[in-house]
Amino acid sequence: MNWTLVVGGMTQHVALITGAGHRLGAATAQRLMDEGWYVFIHVRSSVEQAEQNLRDAASRNERVCGEILQADLTVDAEVEGLVKSVIQHPLVKANGLAGLVHNASFYSQASFEDTPLETYRLLNRLHMEAPYALSQGCLAPLKQAQGCIIGIVDTSWGRAWEGLAHYTSSKAGLRQLMLNLAGELAPEVRVNCVAPGAIMAADWESEHFTKVLEKVPMGRSGEANDIAGAVHHLLSSPMLSGQVLHVDGGWTANEPQ
């Protein structure tokens, strides 16, 4: 069955989620689409997964729920192309951009002495430079919709994590960028962060993940849908800005900074 994209009529909430082909980004895209949003699903290479997510959402909701935008966020020209695709889209021209979720990331463990500078630069481009450029480039439609920017950050802020200096420091940069923009862009645009705790462990961190869970008051790991729910809550709450929402089962409150 085919469904038609309707541009006119009632206001349509539109969001861009980076790195939305799988894991947390995919769950967030699914949540927003099921809540009636039109979602730009950004991917670098996870096209097939994103296409399946769109098909599933269209089937559940009996409408066109979004589209895929492909770009490598470590390449300036592709970031610029992504911005252009969003701001020139008919739905964005008509409704503005109600949500921009900076989720794209990659996560690997390596000792400081073995991590080349180029790896660190790539993470800085992905976690800080791309969110900076996307937020700046999409600012006009964000203001038009009185929208919200959300950075997916990390509970590692303020702590030392073995083998993750390259990752945690660049995520801390994203956190500070979001908090600063919360002040600079108010009151037209709200800006918040979601900090996932022990959720969806990679194979290489299973031992550390288990140790963290021992300190989580809720006594269990979270799920991707927990992050999706937190993002939707922040997007839907007009008095929340400048917040870092820790989705970690109470672990942050239980651990000394």
C-alpha cells in the first residue's frame, strides 16, 4: 500500500535525528514517528536498516512517516549538503524544524598512547563540529517552529574512564556546547541533553558494564526505548531547557562526581 506525504493542512512536527539507522537513534526515530512526527533519518551507511524502519513505521501508522538522508558527518561538504536538504524540504519550509537530535557517534576502547590524533579529530568532528554546524545551519527553521535541540551525551562527564579519553572528552564538548546554546538561543529555541547510562553494551565492554550495573539502584540495564522516551519528553516539554537528563537507573545520583 502507498501513502501520500501531505504538506498542507495541520502543523506537522518535523525532526532530524543523526545516526538514526540503528540502536538508540533508530528507537528514537520510531518513537517520534509513532507519535505523529515526520522524521529525517540521517545515516552514514545503515541505509537498509533505516529503510526497514521506515517501512515498519508506515505500516503501523498508515502514512509516510519520514525519509532517509545520507551523509558522512566528518566531511564538511556532506554536512552542508545535509543542512540544505533539510531546510529546503517543503515540510520544513511550511512548519519549521521542531526537533534536532545530535545522536551520531562511534564508540571504541583504546589506550591513550595507542589512539592516533586523527581518531580524536574524527570524534571531535562527529561529536562537536557537526552538531555545531547542523545547529547553526538549521537555526532559522528551528526558530520558526520554536523547536528543541537535543544532544545525546554521556554519563562519563567528570570521571576518568580507562581507554576512553578520546570518546569521553569529545562527548563532554558536546555537552558544554548544548548547555551554552541553551542560554544563547533562548527563548526561541530550547536546548537539552540526554545522558544514557548502562544501555546496550558493546561486546568489548561487557565486564565493565556488569560492574556498573552492580551500582545501579534500579538493578538492571536500560533499553533503547528508554532513551527514545526521554528525547520525546524533552521535545514535548516547553519549559525544559538547559537540562541534562540522566537515563541511568539512578546510577549518577548514587556515584560521587
